[in-house]
Amino acid sequence: MVPRIRRRTTANGGVDGAIIIPNNKRIITFRFQVAVTTACSCLLLLMVLCLCPCTTCAFQQCRSSITAISRRRRRATNFVWQQRIQKLSVAAAVAATTTVETTPTDNSSNSNNNNKTPRIQTTTSQIPKPSPEHDIELLSIYKSNKHLENNIVQLGRMGRTEQALQLYQAIWTLDSLKDQYRKIVQKNKSTTTAAAETTSTSPIQLQWNNEKITSPSLTNFVAKSKLRPTTRLMNSAIDACARATRPKIYQQTAFDLFHHATSSKNIDGTTKWAGALSPNVFTFGALLACCARNGDIAQSLKLLHELEEGTVYPDVVLNGVIYSTVISACERAKDVNVDLAMEVLNNATVTLAAGGGRNNCKNNKNSSNNAVVMGVVGYNAAISTMARAMEWKMAAQLLDEMIIHSQSPPPSSSSVPTAPSSLHSIPNNNWETSIPEEEMEPLLHVLHDERYKDLDIVVPQPDEVTFGTVLAACERSGEWEELLRIAKAAIEYGVRLDGMALTSALHACQQLGLAEEALEYLELMKQLGDDDDNSQITRGRQRMGAKQPLHGPDAVAYRLAISACARAPGGHRWQDGIRLLNEMRRSKYKDCVPDVVAYTAAIAGCSEAGEYTSAMQLIQTMRKEGVQPNVVTFSAVINACASASANLARKREEEDRSIALEDVRLPMTRALKLLEAMKSPTSSIKPNIVTYNAAIRACAEGLNLAGAFDLLQQLKEDGLEPTIVTYGSLMTACERVGDVETASKVFRMVKEDKGGAENDDDIRANEIIYGAAISCCRKARQPERALLLLRKMISDGLSPNTATFNTVIAALAEGKPDSKIGNNILWEKALAVFKVMKSKHAPSGVAPNRQTYNILVRCLAANLQPGYAESLLIAMRKDGFVPDVDLYTLTVRSYERCGNPMKALRLMESMREVGYHFYEVKMLDDAFKNGVKILNQVGRGFSSEDTSVVRGPFFSADDDDMDYFGYDEDEYDEDEDEYDYQLLNSLKY
């Protein structure tokens, strides 16, 4: 029977110790008598009411009298119970440290010396010491050691460490009283005469702290009880210390318990009646668990060294749990020591394979059959150490080595841990390692050491915990692509990922905006639950407060999946986000009610797609369900309005005459109204800088430049400081209307704001501001200014991307024919910018794309430069882009306009190499027929030896390979055109 243990608050705010309320026949009988008396009184009252009806007043008097009687009965019952509780209550709790002390006494007799028992005392002075009556009362309900052990283990797992240690302390109190009882019985037998034995026997009187124990029931229990201190009880008490919610307090307690129990003598030098306890491997496993939870590497290694030597504890045989716990200490240390963890793992692999815990490698052939191996738990602990140290590459490599070197154990071997059959779904040699196997510097170096080649070293196969820990390492390091690669490989390998691992995969999908993959992992989480009910509960999860395994998607999983749908490119999965939101309402899993975070993520998806009406409907649904939106939610709705205006403006630019300017500005108007509502005095949610930035963006997309600058003034009046995002949105507003002068004003504002407050040091024009300004110059037909901004951008140390280079090239290609410089200079500068993109000085990630070639070929063909255009077509093909037939058509027509029909025919023939047939295009077919007609008329005038060329600053159109743009700029001859080379040199990155 497990005692009912209660805690009671004292008058001074302290907490009493455990209160054990045992079964008591007297109290039960008394309660029964009270119940019978009350029932008889009620029956008598009913008879009186039936025979002699009384007035209302009389009835109320009778009822009052009965109530008073019942109240007195309850008070009497409560008084008896209070007396019983006061008798049994003890204010004893184990606190910071434990010490072994001796009760002081002046009497040197054997009976008094027997009272000198080592006791566990607390440093909390306001709690009195426990008495033997209390200790015996705690043990009175236990009939066997097994029953007591089970209760100590249960209390330890529940986090009730003080109560577990009280029971353990009580067993030593009982042992001391038994020793005293045995000595008194022996003394009485030796001093009592035969005549005295026949007449009377004096009762045995036990003492405690020089005070006599007058309770006969206590003496009777001491005489008859079979409870005694054992190694299993010691292990249970130390394990309770290891599972404590405050492990730092109880580590020294655990070691004091160990030293006290394993000593054969008391502190006063007397011999224990039960003798010294013999520790086993479970004892040291619990001690190391205390050290591991505190990250005490020094104490763990000291204890491990003693066990490996085998001189102090020769009967203790090490196993994988001991080494795994030491590795866990390396993980929990203040300074995570990955190298030490791997050293312990390698040492454990060799030591256990050599002979199960002793350094007897010489006799490894005889002991190999009985040898234990390092289980997967130790490897998981090492990977967890790497995860905490953010060494994701090492974690992934150790996983690779486990898969490469693991092998299926023989079916007859029961000592070798076997892996689930699903792990063998694909061979190990098909595993794709994170780095090439030949380039690995092995972490398990003992597998490649010639000294251990004769050992039968077994590397366990990774389980779901192994993969989950590696995924956690990648998650901590932000390696999202690698995380998804390992997660996918784990599923192919046959491992069923647990809830935490799938949550890590969902986090990666959310960061990368992979909606489809997120929905797949969410479905895998839904398949958990029924099969996990029978899963093994590990030691760590048995501790109170430890995280329990997920049996299905929780609120966090749904939020991540909704956010992944919201971040999908173009916001095309916003409807999936709303579907998941509705699914949360109907979910059977615990704690899956949609909250403000889930709603905000769904609204963010509407923001990306420009579905502002759906975003506002979600706000109404939130309020109906009692979920209050926050400032992030409202900012997302305003962003949705901005995206809606941007989509409408884009369609309007594509000559959709059905969209008027009022339609474009309608979402912007809704956004400004929402902002005004937030600024009202009755609103509890005030806009922050993020809200204002979203509103400025809405004005920018709504082509309302004045409104954007008005909002800038408003946020300053509200005490907010503009950020770089604010200026970027203002520059976007200038770009949308092509106002270059206002864009210059924004640049001046950024420059002036840079020298403001101390936290504004980071405000400087970035790539977004420069990109918007360059696009503004393009719309304003100011290509020279766009080129100047590109040069300024590069000189400021910024990295323009391919889109920015393409915008500058487009601005130069679209230059006005009546330019003061001349249109031919502009296309030459466009080629110079292209040259920078192809050179080694280009920023990282910058390279010509299809749009770059399309702009340049069209520009050169329009400016009657077919030779350059044809060379770009060749370079385009070498870069992996197939030119459109329109580009060939424009180039052929440019050759015709320049009077070079032979080159046009040659270009049309080259179209066959990319799968085009010129006779299928009417214009090209006509050009071909026209060229053949001219050749027939003039004979050999246009032979293949025609050397007519169109010269340019970089190359001539009759070059043999026509592929100058594939060369490095160092091979360029600067004497050909000094001006253009200097221009190119000024654009170097």
C-alpha cells in the first residue's frame, strides 16, 4: 500500500514534511457511528413531520437543532483527525547538503552508544529533526523491502525527493533500533537467572538521544519488522537525487548517502548491525547521473577512472550506460567539450569490446563472446553534445560513420542490441554522406587503428533518436537545407522520425518557404500516436517536468506549417494556410486551439498573395473566437493591402484598361483607415514602426507619393524613429511614379539621418534603396544617372545583384535617340556593364541570365550591330540558355538592314543547331529566299570569302569563334579602344 503523503503550510510560511495518514480502525468505527446517528436523527424528524405537522417556525427550529448536532459531530471528527495529524506531522526535509553526525552523549554505555546513528540532516534551521516515532510510523505500512523500494522510486520520479529521502533515512533509523534491540536481548539473556525467567520478564526499553521510547507498538515493530537496508534501497535513494528538480543541491547528498551506506562503521566507530552495503553498476550509474545533470566533468571522470582500474570496486563491471552518462556530463558542462565526449566514446568502444569493462585486451579472444558493446545511447549522447556546441558537421559525420560501419548483429546474440528491421530497408553503401567518404577525417578513429584490429568492435545502427538529434544540431546552426536532406534520407533509410524531429523538419520548411514539404511532414506527424503508446519511456522522460514525446501535431507544428504556406513564393499557398487554421479548430490533438500566432501566420500568407479581404475576414473571426489580435497582426493586414495595390498596379502597367487608378488605390485606402483606427484614443493597440512601414509601402504601391511622406511625418510626431525599411519604402514610392528629384531627397535624408542617434549608425543606403533609385532613373529615362548610381553603389562596398545590373543595362538600352551623348555610346556602355557581369570582379552570385541576353541582343539589333548580337547569341548558348526565335529574327533583320545577306544566311543555317528551322518562320523564310535571289543575280559577289565586318570596341564580327564574351577580361587588348576599357575599369567591383 502506497501511503498518502500530504504537505502542510506552517504558520511562518514554511512547509511541513510529509504527513502519512494510515488506515485506523478506531477512526473508521467512529465515523460509522456518527453516520448512523445522523441518519437516525433525520428519520426521526421525518416521522415527527408526518404525524404532527408543525408551523414553519417550529420546523426551522428543528432543522436548526439538527444542523447544530451535525456541526458538533463534524467538529468532534475533525478534532480527532487534527490530533492524529499533529502527532504524525514532521517538519523534515533534505536541503542543500547532507552530513553525517553523531548524537552527543555523556554516557559511555553500550545502550547509549547504540543511539549514535548517522542521520541525514537539513540545513534549514526552522524545521525540527525527525523522531524515531515518525520514522517508524513511515515504515509501519511496508511489509517488504520491495514495497518500500517501489515507493522510493515512484517518489523520485515524481520529483518528491525530500519524501523519498525521508523513507530511506527511516530504514537506517530502524536498523539502528534493531541493533539496540538485539544487544539488549543478548544482555538480558546473560544476566537473568532461571528463577527470574519463570516468574516475570521485564519489557525491553529502547532509547533515542538518551530518552526512553515508551511506545510498545514501536518496540514491537522493531522486533518483528523484516525491513533492512539494502543496495537496491540505496540505489533508489541516489536515483531520486539524480532526478531532483534541483540537481545541484542533491549531488553532494547522493555521494554522502553512498559513502555512509558503503561504510561498515558508524561515525562513532561502532559497527553497523546490517553491515556495509556493496555497490553495483546501478549505484555508480545513479551517481554519474547526478554528475551529468550538473555538468560535473571532473567528478564524472574521477569516478569513471576508479571503475576502470577495478582496484576499489573489482566486482563492478562497466557497461555502456556508464560511459553514456559520462558523455552526457560533457554535454551539460558550462563549456561543452565535444573532443572529450568523442574521446570517451572511442575509449568505451574499445574497452567494452575488449572485455566488458576491464582493460584486458590480451584475453579479448576468450572474452569476446561475453563482451558488451557501446549501445546507440552513447552515440546519441555524443551527437547531442555536438548539437549543443552547434557542431552540425561533426554530428552529421558521426551519423554517416555509424551507418557506414554498422552491421546487423547475429540473431543468436542477445547481448548485442538489435536494430528494428525497418532500418535495413536500404543498404549502407547507398547512404549519401554529407561529405565524401574519402575526405572524412574519422571521428571513430579506433575503427582504423591497427592496435584494435583483432577486436570485434560493433557499431550500432542509428535509431530515430540519433536522426532526431542530428536534425536538432542542424536546426540550432540554421542549416536548413542540410536538415531537410537528412530528414528525407532518414525516411528512405527506414527510420520513423518522432514528433520532435518532424517539428525540426517543419521549422526548416518554414524558414525556406517550402509549403508542399511542410504539408507532407505534418501528415507524418498525424500518423504518430497509436503506435507511440507502446514506445519505451526513457530515464530522462520519467523525471518530473521532462518533455514528453509528441503523439501528433501540436500547436507549434501547425503554426510552422501555416507559416511555411505563408512564405511560399508569390503567396500561392495562402489558402492552404487558412485550411490548416480551420483544421486546428477540429483537431483531436491536445492544445491545438488557434491562437494569435497561428492567425497572424495565416494573415501573413494573405499578405504575400495580396488577399486583403481574406485577411480582414480573419481579423473578424479572431475576435468572434475571443482571440485578440496584436500589432503584428494588424501590420500583416496592412501589408496585405499593400500587396493588393502592387498586384493591381502591375496589371495596369500591362495595359489592362479595365483597372482604373481608383481600383489600385482602394486597398491603400483600407490600409490607411485601419492605421487611423489603431491611432484612435479608444484603441488599445498602437502602431509601431513596422506598422508605419507597411502603411508607407501601401502608399507607395498605391502611387501616393505625398501620402507616403505624410506618414513619415506622422511617425516622427508619434515619437518613432525611421529605419532603413522606412527609407526603402519611400524610395519605392519614388520609383513607382518615376520621381528622380524626390528620390534624391530620400538619399539626402538617409545621409542626414546617419549622423543622428547612436542606434542609427546602421542606417545607410543599402542595396534595396539603390536598386529602387536605379529603377526610378530608368522610368525617368535618365540612363546616365542610373549608371552613376551603379558605380556609386559599388564604390560604397555594396553588392548589386543581377536584377540591378539588368536594370542599368535596360536603362542604357532604352536611351533616347536624341541624347546629347549619342545613342551609340549608350549601347557601348551597356556592353561594358555586361562585361563586368562576366568578369572575375563581379559580385558573388552575379552572372548574366536570360533577361540580360534578351535586353542586349534586342538593343544591338535595333542599333544595327548584328555582329555583336550574333556573338551574344553564341555566348548565351554556352551559358545554357536557348535563344528565342525572336532574337534570331531580329539579328537576321539587322544583317539585312546593314547589307550583309551572306551573314544573315549563315546565321539562319546555324539555327538548326538549336532545333529551329528558318523556313517555318515566314520572315526568315522570306529573308532566305531574298538572299538566294541576290546571290543568283550577282554571282560571286557575296561568296563565303566576304570579309565585310562591323567593328566595335571589343571585337570584330568576323572573329572565328564569335565568342569573345566567354573570355576573361585579362585577355582583352586595351589598345583597341582606350576609352571603353577605362569605362570598364571604372565599373570593376
